[in-house]
Amino acid sequence: MGRNVGGGSRATDSTGELFVGIDLAIAKHKRLPVAVCEADCGAMHFLSLRKDFVAPPSGIGNAAALNKARRAEFVAAIVAWLAEVETAQKRSIGCVAIDAPSSPCHENRQRRLAEIDLGRSGLSCFATPTRAQCESVVSEAKKHLEAGGSEARIPHANKIWMLVGFDLFEAISARWQCIEVYPQAIVHWIGANAEHKSKATGFAAQCTAFARAIGMSEEALKLNLHAACYGARHDCLDAMMSAWIASLPASDRKAYGNGTDDAIWVPGERFKVQSMLAVMP
């Protein structure tokens, strides 16, 4: 595996460790958008995964995600792939940041603490279901499929992928440090969420702000986007921003939520830029 030289960073000093960002996607045949970076004497580099390593696992789709065994197989494949990265690089992974809810909402709450905290800051996100609500989601989705309904119109599609996220957090946390991130909150913090990333101008603004935050030229960032990971360019950017948060020391992170088991992490105060209110994800 090689590296893309991307200029200076305001992240960490060299630890020899790798840091991983995962933009969880489970669509069929879609390669998992995952980025791996290192912080070398204050300079951040993203590994050229497209060029120098085997592709990460592909998504299993919503129907398969309803099956606990299929979810376990997908999660195990991701963990095995990360272990292969460590072996190939002869270095350990210091932290993994995942863009997905880390666990179900507490049964006696309507929203997680982190989500309530996001809302107070003007940020919107989908509510994470409780365990009981997850069971209902699975039941309704299975009934839909059993009645001949198409997977494309499966109910609760915006929650089914979270089931994979819960399992992935549990598996990765058993081996590596693992934190939850939300790219929309990251771009809010660094001042680039006036427009959604699906728009060309919104995506460009996010690239500019991210490059500025990590001390990388925009040209170098664009080269990294193409080589660092699989997926659409906005998915790659989300994965790279997630990896950046994973690389930051605890003193350079801020948490929405309680900072422990119910937390979404963003860069710390020194990275904050005045931002407009977020748009819906």
C-alpha cells in the first residue's frame, strides 16, 4: 500500500499508527467507502487504497441486512479487511471513526443525547430507533418482502442500515478504539454546510474547508479523493473527514452528547469556523 503526499496537517504528531474513517454504506455491490490516513510529524497522508490494496467489501443490501447472520458475515468481512490493512502496512490501527449510530436509542428516550445536542446547534439527523423499534422495523420490512414487495420499496430503509452499524461498532470496538462521527456536523464545525454536498457548489465548499482544516492544498485533496477510497466523491470526502477525526487526539475533539457511550465527535474548538445552519442530510 502506498501513500498520497498531501501537504501539512494540523492533526497529530507521528505515532506510527493508522486511522480509519468509514462512511457506512450497505447498498448492493457498492464498495464500502473507507479511508485510511496517517499523521507523520504533523503532516497528514491518505493511503492510496484504490491503487495499492484490495478493494473493501461490498454492501449486502437492505433485505440481507434484516438477517442477523448476513449482517455478521458483512461485519466480519470488514474487520478482516481492516486487519489486512494492518498486516500490509506493518502498523496498527489507532482509531476507527464510523459515520453511523453506535447503538440504539435508550428505551425511555425519544432521541439519543447526541442527537438532542445536535438539534440545539441547528443540525438535523434521522432519529436512531430503540431496540424495540428496531424489532418493529425488521418485522415490517420482512412482511413487506414476504408479501412480494420489492426491495427498492422496502419500508424503513433509512433505519435498516443502522442495524449494520450497531453490529459493526460492537465488532470493531472489540479490537480497536472506535468512535461515532457525523460528516454534516463536521462541515458545520469547519464552516461549510450552507449547501448540501449533493450540489456542486456545496461539495466544493466542503472540500475547501476540509483542506484548510487539515493544512492540505485543495489540489492535493482532489488527488487524494480520487485515490484514497472507493465510492462517489462525496462518500469519499465523508470517509476522509471521518478518518481525520479518528486521527485527532482527545484534546482536539469535541463531543455532541455525553462524551462517552452516547457521543458524536467533531474537531475541537481550534478548528471551529462560523457556520450557517445545517441542511437536512
